[in-house]
Amino acid sequence: MTAGMADSTAAPRNWPTQAIPAAYLTPGTGSFADFLRRAEPQLLPGNGVAVGHLAGANPSLHAAPAVDFPHGTTVVALTTADGVVMAGDRRATQGNVIAQRDIEKVFVADSHSVVGIAGAAGLAVELVRMFRLELEHYEKIEGVRLSLDGKANRLASMIRGNLGAALQGMAVVPIFAGVDLNVPEPAKSGRIYSYDVTGGRYEEHDYYGIGSGSIFAKSALKKRFRPGLAPDEAVRTAIEALYDAADDDTATGGPDLTRKIFPVIVSVNAVGATRWSDDAVGQIAEQVIAGRMENPGG
Amino acid sequence: MTLPIYASPEQFMRDRSDYARKGIARGRTVVVTIYAGGVLFVAENPSPTLHKVSEIYDRIGFAATGRYNEYENLRTAGIRLADVRGFSYDRRDVTGRWLANAYAQTLGSIFSEHSKPLEVELCVAEVGWPGSAADGSADQLYRISYDGSIADEPHFAVMGGVTEPVVAALDASYTDGWDLPTALRACVAALGAAPSGNGSGTAGGSGTAAGQGRELGANQVEVAVLDRNVMGRTFRRIETPQLTALLGGTADAPPATLDDTAVESAPETRREPNVRQRDDDPAPEGPPVTGTADRANDSTATDGDPPAPTS
């Protein structure tokens, strides 16, 4: 509606409590985060609560990063012949304790992108929830999807919003990947973005990893990655990398055959983003483990 | 000091109603109905980009007629309301009844408090969960008028333009649990029963117009569905190529249920794996992939593939 209409609803007398609040009727952008900031700031993640509240209740947070909240660990992504594959281990740690053995750190963000998280698990999951809604909201309001770069930039600004908490040791560092539908060759359409806690956005080539085990995972990928891998070969490569990370990093969980807990795998191509079933991942994970039975170093 | 001209309250409200009603009658007609697979929206709309039908939330769709700028703002507000509620509670807590009530309160308040009533008529449709009854008993159609009055329609809602011939045509053709091609053809035929242009602003010409029957082509209607059988986001636009096929003859009638060939962008929540659809894939034996739907472990559960880009 026109601005005039918005003004006329700005301070209505007798406005029913169940009616749409005036702020919802004012023109704005297609960004859900921007809208929340303007209309419902109390709902924003980390809106003074995560930082001020926690720090106030526990001043030691300022001194040393607390170790008493769960951390997510290793996520890797690599490009394939027709897009990208992202894989994340399932462990969350809290100090020396395994906080959760089947946490999920890789999420389908929208139809053609995927996001993985490492760092403070609570904040990170909330960030992903917000990010997915941001993409969906934009699409519903505007009628078209954001470009892949547009999505990556939105994620960067949302991480920047968490900077205060990051400085207190509650950093959230995601990895974002997707298919750029404007690129005609499938082999070049997959793109990977990494971030730092200040919201810096960096495009990575071929492969990347985040989290505590990423040093080892990236070393494994450096040796195993080949351009133009078929999706299932890429999944195998990713699981090998996570295995190597779990081999050397206590915070990363390897495939758990006893409980049937396997890495979360999402592959993205021009058709869409697909989460692999546990059965499919389990088969490949068993092949990886069978290989390590003969050669523990891979 | 001059006194304002006296108008009785009855006259005052009647004038406002007439004003809004005339504005709505100048619009083009929208039909919302329930079919075997969910909820079907059919709008006479020659523009491929200025939509009269839109997605609000996972299982909620929106159709409107009247002034574009006014209902577009209400549509945006509805999406914001739904997304905020889903964000602060859970996606399941966003219901059509609640949203229709918010719209009704808003329209009613503007009608009685503001100098100009909104010249819009809305329909909020909510589709039932997968597995619910195909006769539409689990689906809801709320029709909301310019004055905030709200009606819960059991079978179909007709809004905007000259509605009488459209309602008469649908009354004659509606059957419980009709399939998509049947329902779609009946709705398009019913829209064609309305006089073209709808410019008169009165129902005066409708009696004769009912017999004329215009033929509406695939590029003159905007069609979308809420697909009852998917989890997550259910709203799909049916774009012109698929629409032409659905409206076409019965010889090669498309399947009754909406399948991937009938919709522009196949949702990832469909059961078939979609990673192997490229012909040049090496295609090892069936990679058992599931859809991304995984509500149990996923706090946001945006597990549907968004619908096709709308232009």
C-alpha cells in the first residue's frame, strides 16, 4: 500500500490487538532480519541477551572463553562435476565431554544452497534458522530467489551481527556453498564461501573445511581432491577427510557403526539440494572404514 | 463557523460500502477451490508478474482482487506475520484461521476508522496435512471482505468482478474430490462466464453475460496450487507450458495428481531422488537419497523446495 496508507495506520485509535500491527503494513525490504530489527527487535538472535545477559550473569566470560557450552566441529565442502557436496561430522563437544553425538551441522539453506556451521552450537543453529528464513522470506516477498552471491552476502552481514558474542568466545563460523544457476557449465557452477567472525566473506576454490578438525580434513582433501569428481566420489572423498579429522582431532566424530550415526551429507546441483539418507552415507562410510582396516592412514 | 453536512450513520456506512464494492467489482475475478490434491487458485490475470495469488507460508496461500497496491501490502504484511510467528514459535503454529482473523480485524478496523475503505477482497486458503481427507474437509478457505466480514467457504470462493455468473457456473460443475485437470478446466470456464473487462462496476450485465462464455487461454490466467501431499512448502505455481497441457484436450490428459512434469520446479521433498537426473551422470546403482525433509532433527524445517521463480 502507499506510504499514506501506512501513515494513516501508524497510530490508529481503537486498533484491535488481533489486527496486523502498523509496522507490518509499512513498506520495507525483502529482508526478514531487517524487518525484525525494525518491528520486533526482541526476537533477534543475540539481541543483547546472548552477550550482555550472559556476560552480566557470569563476568568470567569476559576473562576467558567459557568451555561450558557445546561446540560444533568439522565441516568440509568440495566442488563436483555438477555442483558441490558438503559434509559434516556429528559431534558436539563441551570441554572434554561429548555434548551430543548426533548433532547436525549441515543444513539445506534453500533449493540450491547449503550451509554448515562450526563454533558455539546454540548460536550457530539459531543463525542458520534465521538465514534460511531470510532466504525464504525474500523469495516470498519478492517473487524471485536471491542470487548465490546475494545469499552469501546476507550470511556475511548476519555473522557480523554476532561479533560481540564472538569476541567473548562464542564465535560462529559458517561455510556456505551452492550452485550458481547463471553459470552454464555444471562443472564450474558449484561455489564455496568461507567466513571469518567479523563477517569477512571469502570465496574458496575446489574445497574447504571449517572447525577444529579442519586442518586435518583440508590436508586430506589436498591429497584426494580432483576436479570434476562425480557426486558419490565426492561424498567418499569428504568422508575420508572427516575420518582423517576424527583420527587426529578429539572434537571430531568419526562414522559410528555401532549406533549407525554417519556424517550429514548434502549435495547440490542444478536440479536442487539433496540431503543424502543415512543408508546411502552408511554404505560409503563402511567402504571407507573397510579401506582403513587395511591401511589406517588411508 | 460552518457545520459539516449531516449524513446519517446508515447513509455514511452505505456510501463507504458502495464505494468499496464498486472498486472490487471493477477488478478481475479470482476463484479458489478445493480439489483432490489440495487447493487450487485460478485468477484471470493477463500479467505474468503482477500476481493476484501468492504463497504466505508452508500450507497457506493468498488470493486477492481489487486494488493491486492495497492487497499487495496486505500480502506482504501476511508473509511478515506468518514468518515472525513461525520464527518465534514453530512452523506448525502458523494457521490459516489465525491469519484470516488478523486480516479481518485489519480490514474491519480500516473500514470503520479510516476515511477510505480498502477496495480489496481476500482469500486465505490453508491445505490439510498429507494424508488428510481428499474431499477437502481438512482444508480451509476463508473469504474476507473489504469491511472485515469473514466467511468460511466449504467448496470454493469467488471474488472480484462480476461474481454471479462465475458462482452459478461453479455451483453447476463442482463435485467433491475432483481431480486437478477437471477442476482447473471448470474454474477457467467459470471465469469465462463473467463478462469481459468487468468495467461496468455493477452486476447489471451479468444476466446476459452468463450465456456468452469467453474462452480464456493459458496466458490469461494465473494458476497455483497448495499441494496437500508434500511436507514443508506446498505452494506451486503452474506455469504456462504445464497449464496449456492441463487445459488441453482429454486425449493426452495429464495425470490427475500433480506430478513433477506438471510443475515448473520439482520440489526436493518429492520422494524420488533427484541427484541422478542428469543424463551424463555415471548413475551407480540407486543412491538411496532422501528428500531434505527431516523435521525431526531440524529446528526450522524449511524442508520444501521453494516454488519456481515467479517470472
